[in-house]
Amino acid sequence: MKVGNLTGHTEAGGVKMTWMNASLRAFVIFVYFVVATVWLPNFVVRLGPVASASSLVSDSVVLTVWGAGLGVGLWLLRWAQRRGLI
């Protein structure tokens, strides 16, 4: 992967990418990780059955949701890298 040059293009997987395109991709990745590791676990912890459960059960459920979001995100990043999307 080559670093940016004076023309404002970067090469990812042999495909030229503008800085705007790279910025949009980075923003989508950032939003995914915020939703998957911050918003979704926070939403789950406030659900009735999870909120009324013991702290061990509640923490375990939220940790599982957070871990799944993180794991899927990392897998998607690797998949996108192999396909030359990022």
C-alpha cells in the first residue's frame, strides 16, 4: 500500500482512492464501532429483563454483546482489507 502523494490519491489494493473516499470509509468504520461497542451494549443493559437481572447476568450479557460487536467489526475490517475495499 502506497502512502498518499501530491495528487491527493492513495492506493489501496491497487485501486486509487481519493482522500474524500478514504475519509468516508473511515467515518463509516468509526460509526460502526461506536454503535456496536457503545450504543448497542448501552441499549441492551437498559432492556427490562437485563436491567432486572442480577449484576453478574447483566454484565455477562452486555459483555457478550460488546465482544460480539468488536469481534464482528474486526472480522469485517480484515475481510474488507482482503477484498481491497479499505
